[in-house]
Amino acid sequence: MLTLLLIYSFLFGMSAGALNDINRIIRALMGIRYSAKSFERLYSIKLPFVGVLERGSEKKRVKRWIEAVLIFLQDILLFAYLGCGTVILNYYLNRGQFRLYTIAAVAAGFAIYYFTLGKLVIFLSEGIIFFVRAAVRIILYLVSRPFVYLGRVVVKILRTLRKKIASGIAKKRIMRYNKTKRRELLELSRKGFQNEGEKNGA
């Protein structure tokens, strides 16, 4: 049972290292750089649907206080995960008796992950971020396309209706103008006939 506890503690430490890498990838997405510009050429590749991705510049980096709060919360999450996980492992695998060597096993698992897979993940972080951004952009493009086409159809219908309504209003105005002018001409013609009759009677 103690051997099983050590193995699970070691694996748990490695899982904590993976969580730490997820935290660092999130920070890298927000502008914090961990690796050299190893994958700069990826940003010159023309992707389907979205074309060439723009590289996040240092000017677009988040504010320092937001960065500090993010790191603080992520560290609290990591230590809470480590603490709660270690306690749960001792509770279920060692009948609730806490063993100090489980902490050593967790620390060893974390350290081995950090200096092996963790180093590789951070080296590849620029590539990971590129693929995450590319996937998000392509997914958003594909999801938004039906709505864009629907919007274009709706706009086209509204423009057609507006033209028909404007044309109808213009026709009514012309008809109203013609009726007014006809009435005025009739009144003028009547007055002209009356004047002619008055002259003839005189």
C-alpha cells in the first residue's frame, strides 16, 4: 500500500506540473514570453479561411496589475490543488495517516516533469499558442459564416423593401402633385371662361 501511495504521489506531482504548464500557456497567450521566437515563421503561413495570423505584439500585452493578479490566482490554484490532492491521497491510500515522504514523492514528480516535459512544453509554447489561435480563429469563422450570410440576405431584403417603399412614396407624391396641378389648372381655366363670358356679355 505504501508503494502504491508513493507511485500515486509521484504521478500526482507530474499532474501538478502539467497544470503549471497550462497556467504558463495561459500567461503566454496574454503576452508573457517564456521562449525564444522559435516559431516566428508560422505567422507567415496562409491558413484556410482566415489567411495569415497577426502576431501578438508586446504593445498588446495586458496591464501589469492584471498580469500580477492572474499569476497570483493561478499560484493559489496550483498550491490548493497540490495541498488538497496530497491530503486526499493520504486519506484514501493510507487510512488518513499523513506521511511526509508523500510530499517528497509529489515534489519529485513535479520537478521531473518541470525539467523534462515542462521544458519541452515551454519551448513549444509559441507553436502551441499559434495553433490555439489558429484553431479559435478558424472555428469562429466557420461558426459565424451562416450568421454572416443570413445577415447579408436580411440586409438585401431590407434594401429591396426600402427601395420599393421609397418608390411607392415617390409615386404617391407625383400623383398628389399632378392632382393638385390639375385642380389648379381647372380652376384657372374656369376663371378664364368666366372672364371671357363677362367680356362677351359686356
